[in-house]
Amino acid sequence: MKLYDTLEKQLEKENNFVTDNGELKKWVIINKAQNFDAGLIELLLNNKELKEKFFVEVKGTLVFNQNLFFFLRKNIPKI
């Protein structure tokens, strides 16, 4: 799944999203998304593919499509 691979690589850039074993901290990422965390949103916006997939433009403003992001959570490895 190319989108998942792109998402995983982008999320791994944030040390707080990765365990000492190099696995994604699913619960941390989901919590950040639920709270519209600026750091997570910025990380997603910094990747063109993720920006196009997880954001919708409304009157010149990008809005985070949280529902689509959570659809992918089943693919984030459980820790």
C-alpha cells in the first residue's frame, strides 16, 4: 500500500511517534489526530501526497480530513 508506506515514513520523522524499537506509537498518533495537533498536521502538510489525501480545501483554507486519516489506522502496526 503506497499511501500507507508514505504515511509511515513521514510519521517516523517525528521521534515522539516512534518507540525505541522503531515501531510507530499508534495510540500517540491517533490521539494527536483526534486533537488536531499542530505538529502532526504540519508533518502531513509537508508531504505533497499526504496533503492531497488528508486535506480538503474549503474557501481557501485547508481542513484536515480526520475521518480518512482514521480509516488508515487499522494499517498502523499495533504496539
